[in-house]
Amino acid sequence: MDDRVDLLRRSVAALAEPHDGRRLLLFVEDAHLLDDASATLGHQVAATGAAVVRATGRTGEPAPGPGVGLWQDGLAARVDTG
């Protein structure tokens, strides 16, 4: 468990490093299909401001899974796909 937490912490820190003065854009396709670890990374990146996050979801489809919290929690703008 400690290794996973450390990996998550280091990943967010790496993404938060300056990129020639520009913010990073993290685009998550099919957010409803993310596993717990990937959804947690997306949440941490968005919540810390390490990147601007956009996530896709299928229009009219139920959106279960941990990844939907990105837009439900107001951390990412949802981009609907058909």
C-alpha cells in the first residue's frame, strides 16, 4: 500500500512541475471506465491544480465507476461523446 501511495504522490508531483510556464492538460477518455488507481490519480491532479482535466463520457449512457467523480465533484469538465 505504501508503494502505491508513494507512486501516486510522485506522479502528481511530476505532473505539477513547470512546463515552460504553461499548464498541463490531462484529457481522460471514457472516464467511466477508469480503475480506482487511475481515477485517484485524475482526482489528485485536478484537486492540486497540477493540470487542467477534461474527461469524456458517452451521451445518454449510465456513468458508473470511480472516474465519473471527476465531473461530479466539479474537478473536470465533462465532454460528451456520442
